[in-house]
Amino acid sequence: MKVGFSRLARDEFNDAEIYYELQQTGLGKAFKVEVKLAIQRMLNFPLAWPVERGEVRKCLVHRFPYKLLYAVEPNRLLVVAVAHQHRNPDYWTERMSW
């Protein structure tokens, strides 16, 4: 199974990585590593994570206040948002029409 990112989710990931790297050298890389580990957990157990809304599940990123919101599709997991946990929790729901 593969993992894909919506364009907006990819932008959120890139923005967060840049932000953390600007805060402290190496922190952006640490964020990227933790996101990759979360993706590996999602791939290993795609249905284990709780449902956030509809068919979208959430997997928390360790060490950082982010969650990956994703849908399980026949041949891939689609990440629809890389969401900061202190942001408006429903901001991403308009993306569900993919």
C-alpha cells in the first residue's frame, strides 16, 4: 500500500517543516522523521487509528502537536491534512469532497 498527500496536506507539511527548522536548526528534520514514523504506523495498521469524521482517521505525530488526517482507499492511504492540534479542528472538512 502507498501513501499519497493532497496538495494542501503537502503544503501544510512543508510549511511546518520550514517553520520548525527556522525555530531551531535540525528541528524541521526531526519533524519530518516523526511524520515518516507516523506514516509507517498508519501503513502497518491503517484501520487502528480513530475516526475523526466520516471515513477520515487521525494518527498523532509524536513530539509535535500535529495529527495526520487520512482516508483509507483501495490501494493507498490519502493524507488530507497535516493538522496542528491547536488549530480550528474542523478547518479541513471542506477537503472531504476529493
